[in-house]
Amino acid sequence: MPKHFRTLSEMQHALNLPKPVHPLISLLDYRETEITSEMLAFDFVMDFYHITYNDSSGCKMKYGQTTYDFNEAGMCFTAPGQSLAGIRSDGNPSGFTLLIHPDFFRGYPLERKIRAYGFFDYAINEALYLSDAEKNTISSIAGSINNELKTSIDDLSQEVLIYQLELLLTYSQRFYKRQFITRKIINTDLLSRMELLLDEYFNSGKAVIEGIPTVKYLSDQLKVSPRYLGDMLRAVTGLNTQQHIHLKLIEKAKEKLSSPNLTVSEIAYELGFEHPQSFSKFFRSKTHSSPLEFKQTRN
């Protein structure tokens, strides 16, 4: 059973680290805090958000059943309730870990906005890799957060820290979008593999048994998280995963409707629809004509 940390104080006490300056937000700067591989070499679950910036090669992090090696500067993000197995490093880790309890921004716009940052649902092997300029930006913001936490708390401390946290998250989102574009070869390969998966799914008759393919099915087959796949596709093509599935459905539907040997009902079942009426409604919503009308124009 993984250890369950409900508060920042509980976690830092278990790791023999100093008590956090603020009960709801803590920044562990590896230059100031002695973090060893033994301290974090166990499975644990946190009830708070976690951001790690690692700038040391040879560092490893385990997420679920996957262990990932950081060979270049990178960031990873997890949301409350996700299982981790800590940081392991061959040498002295360089970077920081930022812990934020959801209660810290309760009642602020960030409480709602943070759910829009998809990278909190990415897997560890979908880390954000940073250029030298981006490293400087992230390190600068982390330094500002660290300095603010060391300053005596006043009535504006929380607003300042939330502003700095939002700035860190906004830049992280920008850098991820840059990564989707600059790693175009990798992402194009992922897109091509997804297209082949969808073609194989419908051509093999799998849809008859399994139904319409889901986002989870595709992400599992491609070995990426559903959120990462959707965000990558949006950045590269402007469409999310569900929209790509719908495009393939319409493409296959038009192919089958062009055949005089299949009825609309037969086509609906071959594409994974439980009822022909659902297929007709879907087809009309995407093409502004019914399957029968389209079939008549082709035959």
C-alpha cells in the first residue's frame, strides 16, 4: 500500500525535512534542501498538486508502473490522488519540487482554471523539456515563489503567491505548446499511428463487437495519456481525439454508403452504432444530409 500524505507538513515530516513555512504551499529547492534517493524511494499518494523541475541527468521518477529517466532538463506535474514513487538520482538532484494544496487557492479563479491545465493528467514520460531560455524563466519564477515564502506573511502574501503560481502554469502551458510543434516528427508519427489504428479497427470488423472506438482505447494502444494525446492533436491539427474519431467514422461511412450492397442499418452496425437511428443522427450532424440521401446520390 502506498503511503498517503494528506498535508504538506505530514509529508515533509515523513521525509525528515523542515516544516513548511506555509501549511498549504511549499517549495523544496534542491540547493537548499538535502533530497536523497532513499527519502523518496517508496510509493506514495498526495492530496495536493505536485510540480517537479529536474535539471540533472540520471534522475529517475516512477509514475504508476512506469519508471522514466530524465536525460535533459524537464518538468512533470501531478494532480491530487495520483500515485508516485518519488525521485531517484545517481548524483545530487538539481531543481525544485513545488507542492500546493487545493485549499490554498480555494475561492480564487485558479480553483476552476487549474482543471484546464491538461499537463496535470499527463504521464511522467510526457514530461516538459525546456530550452536554456525556458529553464531561466521557470527558475526565475520558482525563485520568486521561494523568496515570497521566506518573507513575513501579510494580507497580500496569498495573492502574490497565486499570481506567481499562475505565471508558472501559464508559461508551462506555453512551453508545452512549443514542444508539440518543435517535436513535430515524433507527433506526426503518433498521428500516423493513430490513423492506422482507426483504419485497422474499422476494417477488421472490431467495431461490430466493441462499438465505436474510444479516446481511452486509442491512448492505451499508443501508450500515451488521453489528455496528452488530445492536447498534442489540438496543437498539431486543431482537432481533439474525439473529433479525429468522428472524422474517421464519417470517412468510413461514406465509403460504405457508396456501396450498393449494404443497407443503412447494416452500415450502422458495422461502424459500431447500436441503433441505425443514432448513426443517421450522427451522420446528418456532420454532413447535413441523411445516410439515405447520401447513398442515393452515390448510387
